[in-house]
Amino acid sequence: MDIFCKDVKPFVPLTIHEVKFWLRIMKEHSLFIKLGLPCDQTELINEAQEFYNVFEDLQKKACRIDCEEDFNCFIEHVMVAVKRIFCFKRHLLHLLIECRIRGGANYPLLIDHISREAMYFHKILEKLSAAI
């Protein structure tokens, strides 16, 4: 079941301003994860930092979009990054649930919540991409 109503289109077409908003949210999620991980989880901390850098770079690129063609190409790059961070968040959630790592300040419900936000953003981007 698609909890985001696959056949329903957003009421308002996605704008660059909304994309920038979501990019900031994804960047903040990366920071929350990084800061909430126990210090012995250096690999996960580094991966979270990489996502922070990716979304920061995407935010900068979003400011340079000046035509529809650039916007459409940019959306494809954003979709890849969002899918990757979604997978990272779900992986982290599984590690926490299976007690393979200590959570630090990253509670499973928080990680579940922010992963679903990434899924939602990706769904919006998919709808936009399909409409292009």
C-alpha cells in the first residue's frame, strides 16, 4: 500500500523554494544523526557528515538554478541524494533496533520519523519528475 497516495498529484507544483526547504531539512537530519551517534561509531559519523556535505552542496547549486531545464536536471540529482539518505537512515534504524550499535541521542522513533520524511520528499520528487 502506498501511504502517500501514488495517484494524487500535489496541489501546487513543486518550486525551487520548496526544494530548498527540503534540502535544508535533509542537511539538518544529517547533522542530527552525526551529533547523536556515539563517538565510537566513526564510520557512521563520517557517512552522516558526507550526507551533510552533499545536501549543503545541493543547496548551493539550487541557488544557481535559472531555467526550467536546469531545474529538471537538478531534480534528478536531488532524487538520487534523497534516496541514498533514506537508505542510510533505514540502515541506521535497523542497527539500532537490532542493538548492533548504541543509539546515543538517536532514538529509533526519531530515525524512523526522519526516514519517513525523506521517503515523503522522494515521493514528491518522483511525482514532479513524472510530470516533466
